[in-house]
Amino acid sequence: MKSNFDIKRLVRSNVLSLKPYSSARDEFKEGQANTVFLDANENPVGDGLNRYPDPQQRELKWAIASKLKISEKNIFLGNGSDEVLDLLFRTFCEPHKDQVLILPPTYGMYKVLARINAVTLQEVLLDTNFQPEVDNILALNTKGAKLLFLCSPNNPTGNLMDPELLERLLRGFNGLVVIDEAYIQYSEQQSWIHRLKEFPNLVVLQTFSKAYGLAGIRLGIGFASEGILQILNKIKPPYNINQLTIQRALEQLSETEIEHIRAQNEDQKQLLKRAFDDIPIIKKVYPSDANFILIQVDDAKKRYQELLELGIVVRDRSNEPLCDNCLRVTIGTTKENLRLLAALKKLKS
Ligand SMILES: *Cc1c(COP(=O)(O)O)cnc(C)c1O
């Protein structure tokens, strides 16, 4: 347990003193069965969507909490994890003054958000196994970065980060440590959400966009202490999660069997990896704990274009540090993967 961690020390002063907008539905939540709602200027006629959604999304939070076996008090919902990330920047980082730390190669949004918010970016490259260089990171931290972004399994590399290294970072870093678990359902690893009590500076991100198969509804989850979430709740847009998203997510939570999705992904991953070994233009296949595989080819730009002409879109990551000539390939359906393999075999070395 990190002793005397005070979240208020990290919050922007204007946010700390902010009195949030109080919506009609915040001030008056639950009516009796015969309550007449004349408080929000809604059209009185409709199928339910004429009403504003619950600003606190209580029903959905309860459903997520019971599925993941944690308290709903530690759950925050965003319009995609991207909204949660944006709110973290705007809550904690003073433009033109504060700094954040990222470990490339990693998810591109951290850098984009830092630039949008005029926040200085410090970068410490991952090592050649794509693991964090803990000593270098903690040495830089004397400059007082507010946020440290870790992505595990990491995008675009695909690997999990060693939990012992992450634990050292959680203990040694003075700001908030954000662990982005967008792909955690595909891995065998325990989520960090079960360790929030141990680490008051921990924020974990998950999403409905990957294993839950709902990138289209835009729903991300932030897990953190009640103290941190109280502050995020102060600055979030009042109705950031729409009613259709809430309904679809509730359906999916009761239907989705994550074990099944993980097993299917694993099958296809093994099949692809075996086939990649026999394709001459593929020089290296990186280990993956996610639903994509990073491969190194002989000439990434050329192979990307050739695949495109054969109707297959992959992601060229060759401009990222430590990713020379690397393509990131999402694991598709059996049929899609067979098309990928057929196309790769057509390419001449
Ligand atoms: C795909 C992905 C997300 C998901 O973002 P959403 O806004 O929830 O769709 C978050 N983090 C990483 C690292 C990702 O790869």
C-alpha cells in the first residue's frame, strides 16, 4: 500500500474548485411509478428514448460490477476508452506546464491527446522484449510527470508486460499509473482491476471495442479509487453514455462468453503463426497475448501496398520505434485468415 497518497495534489486547481453542472436527472433521479417528469424539457411522447439517459449509468455499472466481481463504486464509463483518456488529461494535466510519460512503441492516442492538451510528452522506449525499463522511467520521474501510460497487452506489439515490473512502477511513480487493458480478455493474465486497493494511484482501462465485439457503440471503462472517480465525474459531459449504448452493452454482458472468444482467437492465432513460419517474406513473428500479431517482413511499405491491392488491409507500424518493417495483423475469422495467407503466399520475395 502506498501510504499518504493524496490525489488532490495531482488535480488541476480549476478542476478541484469546480462546481459541476447539475443536470435535471442528477437532481431528481428516481420517481414513484406515477411521477410526472416535467423537469428536463423532453418531448413527453416516445418509446423511452425521448428521455435523457441516467447520467451515472447505474444499471450498467451494476451489471459490469457483478460480471467482473468488483464494486460499482470503482467503475467509470466513457464514450470509448478514448473519452476516459481525454478526461484524465483534462483533469490532471495543466496545459503548457505538466508532463506525461509514455513508453513507445505503444498506442498512438496517448501522444495525440498530450499534443491536443499542450502537455509535454516524455518518452522512454521499451526494451527489445517490449518490456518497460523501470530504472530509466523512475529516474525521469523526478521531473514529476502526472500520468504514466502502460498498455498491457501492448498495442502494437501484442505482448503482456511483466507484472513485477508494473508493480515496481506502481510503487515508485509519484503520479497516476494508467494501465490500458483493451486486450486483457484475450490473455490468460489476471486484470489489474483486482488490485485497486493496493495501489491508490492506479487507473485501469478496459473497453467494449475488442473482445466484447462492440466497437460501434463506443463504450470504455475506467476503474479507479472512488476518490479519483469523484473528480472524473465532476468534469464528464452529463449524458456521455447514450441510452442505445447502455441497452446494447447490458444485452452483450449477459450473452458474451469471454472464454469462448478467447479460445477461438487462440485457435486462429496458432494457425496463423504456424503458417507465417513458412512464408519467406515474413522475417519474424512476435509473441502475442492479444487478437493481433506483429510481424516483421522484408519491406513493410511494399508488402502493405501489395496486400492492399489484393483487398487486404493490415496496419503498417514500420514508422514506430523498434518496429522496423513491422506490420500489425488483426486475427480475423477463419475465412478472412485464409484469404490473408493466400495473399501472403502470392507475394514474391
Ligand atoms: C483499441 C484500443 C482501445 C479502445 O479504445 P475505444 O475508444 O474504447 O474504442 C484503447 N486502448 C488501446 C491500446 C487500444 O488498442
